[in-house]
Amino acid sequence: MSSTSRRRAAAIALLAGAALAVPAAAWADPTDHGGAARLDGDQTQAVRDALVEGPATNVILLIGDGMGDSEITVARNYAEGAAGTLAGIDALPLTGQYTTWALTADGLPNYASESASTASAWSTGTKTVNGRLSVDVEGAPQPTLLELARANGLRTGNVTTSEIQDATSGAQVSHVGARSCYGPEDMAACAGQSLEEGGLGSISEQLLNVRPDVTLGGGAETFDQVATGGPWAGATLRDQARERGYQVVGDVAGLDAVTAADATRPVLGLFTPGNFPVRYTGPEATIGGGDLDPVTCTENPERLDSDLSLGSLTSKAIELLDSSDGFFLQVEGASIDKRDHAADACGQIGETVDLDEAVQVALDFARQDGETLVVVTADHAHTSQIVGSTPPGPSVHLLTQEGVGMIVSYGTSELGESMQHTGAQVRIAGYGPGAANVLGLTDQTDLFFTSARTLELDADVAALSADATLTLSSPTVAPGASVTAQVTGLAADWQATTTLADAAVAEVPVDVLDGGASVPFTAPAEPGTYRVAVTGAQTGTVLAADLVVSPTATDAPTTPVPTEVPTGGPVPSDAPTDVPTDGAGAGTGGRPGPPLSLTGADVAGYSLIAAALLVGGTGLAVWRRRQLRASV
Amino acid sequence: MSSTSRRRAAAIALLAGAALAVPAAAWADPTDHGGAARLDGDQTQAVRDALVEGPATNVILLIGDGMGDSEITVARNYAEGAAGTLAGIDALPLTGQYTTWALTADGLPNYASESASTASAWSTGTKTVNGRLSVDVEGAPQPTLLELARANGLRTGNVTTSEIQDATSGAQVSHVGARSCYGPEDMAACAGQSLEEGGLGSISEQLLNVRPDVTLGGGAETFDQVATGGPWAGATLRDQARERGYQVVGDVAGLDAVTAADATRPVLGLFTPGNFPVRYTGPEATIGGGDLDPVTCTENPERLDSDLSLGSLTSKAIELLDSSDGFFLQVEGASIDKRDHAADACGQIGETVDLDEAVQVALDFARQDGETLVVVTADHAHTSQIVGSTPPGPSVHLLTQEGVGMIVSYGTSELGESMQHTGAQVRIAGYGPGAANVLGLTDQTDLFFTSARTLELDADVAALSADATLTLSSPTVAPGASVTAQVTGLAADWQATTTLADAAVAEVPVDVLDGGASVPFTAPAEPGTYRVAVTGAQTGTVLAADLVVSPTATDAPTTPVPTEVPTGGPVPSDAPTDVPTDGAGAGTGGRPGPPLSLTGADVAGYSLIAAALLVGGTGLAVWRRRQLRASV
């Protein structure tokens, strides 16, 4: 080729580049060639850079309830313009679609699902029947991501703009046959499942058992209900929560005062009696509404303080949860769905914008952190559709922020009735380690496996508690002495009951914190050998040890067991310096593990475990996950 | 850690793996834990492997007209079951969403678009007004992907199940103000755009000018119209096509007989007078239809021979187009939209299944070929929604292939009226080099840039023809001698007119094939110097050379110029062996290029160009793209 030809080829290449260059949308005239394009050149390398294998230390799932692609587009058009960008939702680099169908009671597909069956699907990896929470088609409870995260030593959070008992948030912390079973007074649809009937109890009561580190939302009203069965019968759920160590807060000041939250002192923020008030209000859809002059939405004066916006709550939750333990956090923008049901376009738009702010918070954290998987998706699609002319059913004519009319149609129910969910596959988008698993077509249940795999959660609940040990403060004591049964490693149990010679030592089961619990009791007056048994309430794991009551035992005071020691801190000076060879039993529930068998080479390891024993098991649970990760 | 602990950790890791193992959906019970999951473990590496930078040799765009996520889900549920997989559409590894809004005539967003504005968006990279084809908001024609592919030396194809003049296919080959302007008798809505008014003519007439190598679809009826203006006035479009070298076929036998198609002998397959009959028929949606017993769809006895299915036509098109030149092929499943308008769920399902087969064909080719970008998307979303109970508007109750009832709602128009498009963002999915550009949120116009960039198309139309040359068979001839004006490199022009001393040498412009054309004419009887000018019809590029008529010129016969030589074949033995130093002019339209300036070192290169001159410019156009690619 001549040098002229070469120069010309180069010039053509430049020109070709120029012709294909795309102006940034913000400055572009959408009527220009390329003026509406969103990409600025080839993004293959950028996508490649966004592909990071797990594990991730943290997972944040953000759910727009009822936020199908139509709802996203309605919100973008209104708030940012058709060529605009929702700064959170639209910024996720990895995207796909997932299917959201549920099951009939016969185990056949139900093509139109709702929030309970769908939340159960990603919470547990198991499809279920509409209306049920985290039980399978046979009614058997299925462990949830939040529960498994807790059992694996991670911090956990659950944030929503609805009542926290509502389906999406409820599915992470409870297992009931009907999503309406909020509190002990609401169990009509949950026959056999109340505490007095020997069931797991209402959604709120199960939530109190699971003890997520952070729970923020509405639904305070239900906590005024009085327990009708179980260990806290007669007390309000609010009092029960306080008694069990929860930091119960109800306003900005209360939340501001919470500077730390963990299993010992979980935070339960209940900011409204029911659902949060929405962000925007606007015209109701009417028959012929599309023909009316277009109007803008209005800020709702009832809206909570901006410190209680979904974005602010997400920020607070992350602040409380972020640690080397890792965390699982679910955040729900709940009322996109509720306002879509109500044919309230402004309502659903405001809630989508609100969720978008929460996504921005999560993304900001994840970008800084580098070890956080963020997933944004919906539970199911919904009714609202953008149309070009007034439909026969309810519709509304909005004036968008770019000054153009947009007609939104609500055509699945009669005016004044609740609009229906729809069965279309919905968008799922992700950022961070493991996010590649949102690409292509997946099912809602895949999100469970993606999250669990990325967090390296051991999903075998029985095995998680099978390594548990029971240690008595002293295996041989004087009659009537104070004894403490110390449990550790009961990772997948939230409560434990203790018996001494088959009699309960306390009316109320003890809360198991990070797999550990201390149960003080008094030794019998009669000398003899007594069986002490601790049973995990969730896995049924039974730990047993023999207590010898002997008049010849020294009357030395038992070693006090501290209930709070900073994780990773020094071994307390009063830690035992020898290996207990008696009074220590291994778990018998699930797959029993061998008893601790320590050799000289393991002394350093033992010291670590001994220290863990003293801090309520936290260290051990975390250690388990780290081991798991190291051996994968 | 003890060896026991180590073994246990390994066992836990194995168990954790087992607990997270997902059975393949085909064999799984969807009521089981993991039974509905679609992924089989982490897919990060699989996604990474799917990321391939361009360039690609070929691009195949497959468009499901009106195929929003709801329409995809309706079809999957019906044909494959909720847990099933559409073997083509669902198999694309890289996925995202794009926005589909149009413009008002004032240049503001129109949130509810239709097939003309949307097809124009990805065909040209320029948004336009509903109803317009590949002109901008001012009415100015915008070059299309198919035209640019042709101008850059690629093979081109356009396949649809609708009339080929319909919006999606029409947008690639025409520039009109109204999509209804199919033929010369249909120009009512296109004032000033007919050939007799000096416009570009009807969609069909523009299609004949563009000369895609392969055009397959319906719309035969329009070709019976008689041209009312322009060079072929008085002839039917069908006769015009034949006269201009098209292989016009109308049935399976005719198509089977076509074994090669290129710009010299393009194939125009017109298999139905209007749109293709659909694949499935079924119950019309009615008020209360969701309450009726569910029914299955029926195979339509009117359906065309399976050799004319969209999959078969796609296969035939690829077979005809596949060469080292590369190709751009658009395939449309047109009647998903049309049956959605008609509230005909079975109709839209069958057409989605039909498109899915075409996607499978494209993917099979691309997987073998390794240099083909396949993109599957829709032009806009549509009305149909899956609901759980009978809506107030039209609905239908289908019995899916898994024996379950599915209610499909059509709620944007009254029963019996045309259902509306909807404005939701839609799925875009890809495979192959450049496919990463479908991820995240893009706009429909990005698909133009992604395709053009991946094919390394020079989008500067004027520049593409600016290197053109005009060579006379002899610069000096005897009075009345036969002369041939040979044009090459007029890459972005489809026709050229030739004048001798400002008088046209023929009534009909010559078709420019791959940038080249031969125009025979007779030299004037009077000695003198005459200006010969060739003007490209599309770019306006003017090429000029002087012809000297002299009685002293030898009366040697002019070198015959063959019109067909196999591409890449040997230089004919009667090829010129010397460089024409006279009678060769460079283009003057657009950005004029320097005249060919050859040195001794370029003799081999020159021979190549000289050979190209003889084969109508094909070699040069391809050479240009290869150069461009090499210099990127």
C-alpha cells in the first residue's frame, strides 16, 4: 500500500471513529444522530472488569416490590426523562431476567405469583404456594438466606418501607402458611402454627426468635399484641423484644442513638404503625383519565423524615452491619406494588425513586468495599403500562419532569378494585463478586443459590449445629451450688432449652447468640449424678453432660462467664488454662460430630476455641466460615 | 487445627457444595429445594468466556415485533412450561434492557412508540417520529445499517414474516415520511416523496434501488403496482425487479432453485400477497374469557410450507450470504405484534415460537462460525399480560403444554379494537463478538452503533463514495466509436447517471453494483473534447473525465468489460496491462480523495485494483473494509 493509501486508511479509521462517537446523553439533543444513545463506545472491557468471582463478604439484595420493567420505565420517564438515568437502578452493570412463577397446592405452576411465594423463592431456593412464607408445598419450613447467614456467623439486616411482617421482609425471618399471620392475634389463617398449638408462632414472634442484627421498617402496631402462648405469653411483643435484649426504637432520635447492633443487642426500628407513607401523591386513575390535562405528582406532606427514607435506613443498616464478619442485608421498596394495586401512578413512581436512592447507597458502599454483591430486582411484575392513547380502563395523565404527557394504564381490574400482579419475567441486575449469575435467564430461586454460594454459606442446618459443645462450669459441684451450662457452636439454633434430670431449669428458653448461650442453674441438694441436657430449638440438636453433685466437692465459686467480650480481643485473664476432659459433650442432633480431641500440637488452637467459648461462640461461628472458605 | 478438624472442614465444604448443587431443570421436580433453579453453579467464567470484543464478520439482528418480556413469558409458559426454556431466545448468554421511546414532531419524547420509529432507531442510530422510516425529525434520510453494510462491501439480507414493506424490514431499505407508502399507488401520506415528484419513491421502489443480496418475506401484492414516475414508469415493480437483475421467486421451488445471490443477482422472495399466515390459531379474547374452560392452541392449516418458516428462511439467507465478505442480516418475527394487537394469544405465541426457531438457526451458525454477533430484541413492548384472575377487559384462558390454565389479559383497548403498544423497556440479548454491548441499560439507538462498530462500518457515506474513479475504455476514440465509462469505488451509491456533454447517455440510470458500474455509449460524430460525467444517485458524487474524439484515433474495438467475474477469480486475460494515466477522474462529491498516485512499488497493488475495476468494484469495496479493520 502506498503511503498515501496508508494515510487515507488512517483518516478513514479516524472518521469512522468520529462518525460512531456518541455524545453523552446528558448533553445530547435526542433528535441528533446518536443523541439518544447511552453507551460511549464499546463496553466489552468494562463488562469484563465488572465480572468478579465470589466469594463476597457481604450481600445486599434490594427488592422493588412489583417493580417490573414497566414500573421502572414509568418512574424513569417521569423523574429523569425518557433519555435519563435512574442513578442507582440503571447503573448496575450486569443484567438479566428471571422467572417469578409460583406453585399451586398441587405442585403445579401458578403463572401469576405474589409477594409471599416470590420472596420465599429467593429467600429459600424453594418454590411455594401463593400466600405462604418460606415453607415448601408440603408446608415444611425452608431455611432462609437471612437465617443461614446468621447460622454461618454473618451479621444480618432486614429493611423495608412496609410493615416488617409483610411478605417480602417476613419471608426472610418466618415460616408460616399464610402471610397474614402477623401477630398472635392474627393466626386465624394459620391453624396449628401458633405457639400455644406448638407451632413456630406468628411472623413477628418468629422474627424476635431469629434476632437479625438490624430490622427497620413499619408494622409497630403488631408489637402491641400480647403473646397468647409460648414462653412470653401475657406480655406484649414489644415488651418481649425489650426483655430479650432488642433495642426497640421508633423515631429518628431513637435510631440515631443506636451506634451498634448485634445478636446481643439487635435493633428493631418500627417507625410507623403500618406501612410507611409514600413519597409522592397524585391523581387517582379514572376512566378517561388519560384524556385529562397532564399533571405532576406532589410531595406527600405525610412522608417520614428524610432520615427515615429507604436510602437513609439502608445507609444506617450498612453502617451497623459492616464488619469483618460479613453481612446479609435485604432492603425492600414495598409500596411500588401497593400503589400499583391502587392504580396510583405518582405513588408507585415515588417509591421507585425512593428505592433508587437506596440502590445508590448500596452501590456506593459496594464500590468502596469491593467485597459486596449488590442485586436489584423485583418479586413480580405488575399492572401499570405506558400507552399512547386513553385506554378503556382506569388511566392517568402525568406531566413528566421533561414537560411531556405520559398516559399510564391500569387494565387488570375494575376501577376501585386492586390491580393485579402480572406474570412477566422481570429484570435482575447486579454488581460485585458473583453478580455474573444474574445474566441470561434465571429463576427467582437461583438468587438464593447465587447469594448463598457467593457468601459461602453452609446450607446444611443440622450440620451447622452438629459441632456444638456443652461445658459445665464445673463437672463436680457441692449440693446446691451455682452451676452454668455453657453452650457453643449451636450455630443454627436461635433458642435452647435446658433440663436437669429431665426437668426444665427455666421457664423461658435462652436465646442462643451466635451459637452460644450460658444457662445458670442451681445444683440439686441430693448428691448423685445428674444428666444436664441442652436442646436447640430450631435443629433439635441435643447436647448432654453429666453433673456430679458431691458433698466432698470444694465450694469454690464458679467461674463467672462474661456475656460480652469484644470479638478478637485478648483471652480474659480468668480463662481456663487447662482442657476440660469431662462435662463436655458433643451435639447429638443432625449429623453428630466427633468430640473435641485435642493433642499437644493443638494447644494454640484449643486456646482459641476456649476463648471462643467464653465469648458466646461468636469466634467459633466466624472461624467455621473462614475454614470453609479456606478449604473451598 | 487437628487432622480431625481438617477432615471435618473438608467434609463440610463438600456438604456445602452438595447442599448448593442444583439439579438440571429438565429432570427436576419444581416443588423440590432447587428444583426450579436454572443455573448449575457459578457462571462467572462462562460469562467471561462469552465476552468477545469485536470486530465480527457478520451481524444477525433478530427482532420480535412487540415481543416484550410479557410476550416472551406467555410463549414460554404455553410452549415449554414455566420452568422450561425457549431454546433460542433464552439461550443467549448476554442480556440487558433498552429504551424504546420515540420523538414527537417537535422533537420531544413520545413515551409510546411503534414499529417505524423504533426500527428507524436501531437501523440508523437516530430517533424519529412514530410512523416515519429512517428519516430524522426534520425528515432528512439517515443511512441504515443495511445500506452502510452494503456500502462497506458486506453482503446484506432482510427477512420477515410480514410484508417486506412493513415498518421493521422497510426501515432498513427506505426513507419515507409514512410507513404506509408501500408502492407507487400508496403515496398519499408521502407528499413530495414519489419518484414523479423528485422524491426517493415508495418503500418498494427504494428497496429495489438498495439491492440487498437477499430479501425474503411477504408483500408480493405491492409488486404488481405500476411505477408512476422515475426511470421505470409504466412497468410493474415486479417487472422492474426482473429487469434490474433480481431473482424474483414466490414459492419453495423457486427459492430452492436459488443457489447464489449477490448484488448482481439479488434474490427477492415474495411468498404471500400480504403478511404470512400465522402458526397457531386459538380463541379470541372476550370479556370474561378468563372464566371459560382453558383451551389449547391449534396449528393453523393455512400456515406456509415449513421450508418457508422463519427458521427455514433464516437458514436459507445465511447460506446465501455467508462469505468472507461478511454480512448484515435482519430477521423479523413480525406478527407477535400483529396478533397482540388482535388480542390473539395463540397467534402471538406461535409467532414467538417461530422466531425462537430462527434464533436457534442464527445461534447454531454463530457458534460454528465464531465471528458472528447475534442480537435478539424487540422494537417495543405490547399489551398482553399474564394475570391470576379474569380482568374486566378482553382475556383468554389457555391450557398450556404442562396442562395448567393461563389467563392472558388485553387491557389497553376496547374489545374488537387494536390493542396498544406499551412503553416499557424491553429485553435485548446477544451472543458473539460485541455482544457485551447489550448489557445494562442501553437505548434502541445504541444497537445501531454497536452493530456498526462491531462490523467496522465506515458510516461516513460521502467519504465512502469519495474515492470513486471513472475510467473510459479509451480516452481518445474515433468519431462514433463505442466507449465504456467504467466506475468503481462508488461504494455508497446504488445508481448512477451518466452524461456526455451534459446530455444523458441513457434513459435509465445504471445500477451500481458493489460500487462499480459500466456505462456503454457511443462517441459523438464530431471531433472534439467532450466531458463525460457520472453522478452517484445517493451521495451526489460526481466523477468526470474528458473524452477526445479524433478522426486520427485508431479504430480498435474497445475492450469488452465483463459484467460478471467470480469474485477473487483470476484476472481475465484481456485485462489491461498498463496503467491508464488519462481518462481517470476522482470523485468530487463529499470529501474528495486524492487521485490514484501509483509508484513502482505499487505495481502489485495496482494490478489488484485493476482487476477490481473489471469485476465491478467488488474487490475494492471489500479491500477498503479490510484496510479499515487492519488500521483500527
